[in-house]
Amino acid sequence: MRILGLDVGDKTIGIAISDPLGFTAQGLLNYERTDSQKKDTDKVIELLREYDCETVVVGLPLNLNGTDSVQTEKVRAFTEKLMNKMRSNGLGNVNVVLEDERFTTKIASAAMKEAGVRSDKRKKVIDKQAAVVILQGYLESRR
């Protein structure tokens, strides 16, 4: 069973997926958010079904001191809506994990820069790469 990783932002949701054995995370897509959380959560539900996921890991953007920020509250609200929709769509058995995502965007950006990815290209895929970092951290913490 696979695990889906999400980096939920205001404009995009970076999405990563684990391999079937849960060892590695790969970038799946950068989903452009709509003006409807229903459509956004529908997309996540679609991916959970398509990839037969047992868990979804959502990056939680805490402040450096570990407290909640405005963005943290937005992600918590999105996650709550997602969980409600999962239950109503027969996916109540899928685990939802909130994972500390401090520094993930910086780590993803530095890795892409080191790999020679141009700045304009990094901006287009940074959320997907941040989702990879979030998911890979979760996978490694389970070992």
C-alpha cells in the first residue's frame, strides 16, 4: 500500500507518492488549487483511490518555535475537510498524519539548486519537491 504526501499551500498543493513498499517518495504533481475546497479535496480523494493509499501525510507549517501560524490553521482546516470527505467517501480507514514541515521548502530548493535546476523551473515544482521531503521524512521516521 502506498502513502500520499501533501504540501498544502494557498495556490498549489504539492503531491508526492511513496513506492509500494514505503521506502522512497517521488514527486507526483503540483496541483493548482481552485476557489473550491470541495474540488481540491476531491482531487486528493481521487489520488488516494487511484494509488490505493493507506495513509496521507500532510505537511504542517509550524513557526520556528513550534507554535501555530495563520498558515498552520489553514492547513488544519483543509485537513479536517479532507478527513470528513474521506469518511463520507468510504475512505475512513485511510490514516491521516500531520507532519512537521519546517524547512522542507528550503531543503527542496537547495537540492534542486545543487542539481542545476534553474530558478524559474524550481518555482514551478517547489511544492511537489517539498511534498517529497515531507513524505520521505515520514517514511524514514517509521523505520
